[in-house]
Amino acid sequence: MSKKKVAAAMSGGVDSSVAAALLCEEGYEVMGMTLELGIGHEKSGSGADSVRLARETAEQIGIPHRTVDAKREFEAGVVEDFCREYARGRTPNPCIRCNRLIKFGMLWEAARSLGAEFLATGHHARIERDPERGIFRLLKGYDGAKDQSYFLYVLGQEELGRTLFPVGELRKAEVRAKAEALKVGAARRPESQEICFIPDNDYVAFLRARNPEAFLPGLILDAAGNRLGGHSGIIGFTVGQRRGLGIAAPHPLYVLELRHWDNAVVVGPADKLLRRELAASEMRWIDGIPPDKPFPCRARIRYRHREAEAEVFPQAQGSARVVFDAPQRAISPGQAVVFYSGDEVLGGGVIDSVVSE
């Protein structure tokens, strides 16, 4: 019986390096593939240093390695979208968009053209097949602190059926230990929690350099519409932000809303950040079947947010209304809301607006 051919997405980091090595141990025919994204600085998963590390690891574990030029697609589909969303007063999640368009889109097409039957990544998540329903289920990774299932809600049945997550059943310490045992170069490489294309995590400087015309001066208002001060562009603010407002007030003020239509930043006390309801669009469902009635779940409004009890009310044209049992802090348009039942990801969408109480 011929071995299954797998393309292992290798970023030069420890997770993807170990994922490729584990596949070799399991008897797959593995080839390493690394995306060239045109990022000019060095971070985990980006830059020329990452390509070099991925190539060296592939050579060490005895598999062929190829690079895929995704610079144009990454720029147009991820970076430009990131800039546009911020200019609209939204807080996008570029990793989710990159997963859908680049890693599980473009990279898979390149892998398939080379004869691959599966694409493997170093994500901390799991895939199980439900024999009773005949579908694939997307589950959290075993290491709760490193679980990345939130970023993967955009994957459907077709993608899950051809995807492998070799480190999803390992804790991060086990991944590091495996890398040490293999003596791969990524074993002690530090992790980055930052956006790969933003130098020093300074997104404001990045946006100012890329889109200076979006930094238009405007007003800082309270919830009643009273003028409290001025700003040099809503693109430099996020919902929930406290520092950098430049306003003297007897109590702390936080960004409550970014209004791109009149270029205003609305601020107020911390309790005004709490909201129970949001509207979302671009809904994606793991089983491929949009629900036709409300359902309870646990929902996460950003990656590091603790899931909270909620009820989802499906709406027309791929949208939904989400009502939480308890108010949630700093719900941000542009971020994703992802729905869980235990460890299982049900689906998710992009937050469009917060419903005022």
C-alpha cells in the first residue's frame, strides 16, 4: 500500500517543525512547504530567517522542501484588508483571514498540484470524524493555553477532510521536548504572540506609514455627544483602550465606540464597555449546515477572551444575533465571534456591531 502524501506547512517555528517530524514517524510521505509572504523583518513564522530554518529542519528530518511565493496574495488579501478595516474603525483579525485565503487556500492548491492528498499545519487543534453524522468535527487542542481553534472556524467540511493537525493532541511542553530530542533548530526559538507583518507590534506606526491619509483629525466625545478633546485619527484607537486619550478627567475613560462615519471617538467609564448583544455577519458553520433556529452555546469574542454562555439567533443572508447571559467587555467590530459546544467548534462570524442597551 502506498503511503499518503502530505504537504507540511513549515513556518520555521517549533510547532510546524515537530508536526512534520511526527508525520514522518507515522509513515506518511512528507514534503515541507513554506510560504514566502514578503515580510521584511524577522519574527517567528515570517521573514527570510524562517524560510532558512524551515529548509534546514526539512533537510534534517529527511524530507524535500519547497517555497511558495504568496507575496502578492498576502499583500492584497490580508495586509490591505487589515489597513482598510482599521480605517473603518474596526479591529480585524488578520490570522483568520490568512488561514482562509492563504494557508488553507493558496498553499493547499500549490500542495495539491504537487500530488499531496493532505495539508498539515502546526495548529493546536484537533479533527475528528463523527461516524454517526458522517462529518468532520473541529475540536480544541489538548493544551488549553495554546488552543488555536478560534482561528480555524472558517474551515468547512472539504478543508477539514484534507487537513491534519499533528500537534493538536500534545501540550506545548511535549512539543518542545520532541523538538529537543530531534535537535531541530526551532526547538528554542521564542514564540511571538504578535501580528507577523507588524514590526515591534506597533500597528499604529505601520498603518501611518501605509495609509497616512486615513489619519484624519476629529473629535473625542462622551456618550451624550459632548466634546472632550480631539484626536489625530480613529485608526489609532481600539475599543476598550484607556491610555493615550489625552483627556483630563476625574475618573478613567475608555474608548467605547469608533464612528468612522463622522470620524469620532466616543469615550466613557468602564461600565459602559459592558454589552450583552452583538450582530455578526459572514457566518461559517463547520458542518456546512446553517442553523434554522436559535441555539445555546459558549461564545468567544476574541482569541484570549474567556468563553461565555450565549444564545445565537440566526438571521437572513448569513448573519446572526448573539445574546450573552452576562454582559461582555469591549466587544469590538471586526473581531470574530466563535461558537463552542464543549471542545467542539460549531462556527462563527465577523462582529459587525454592538447592540446598545
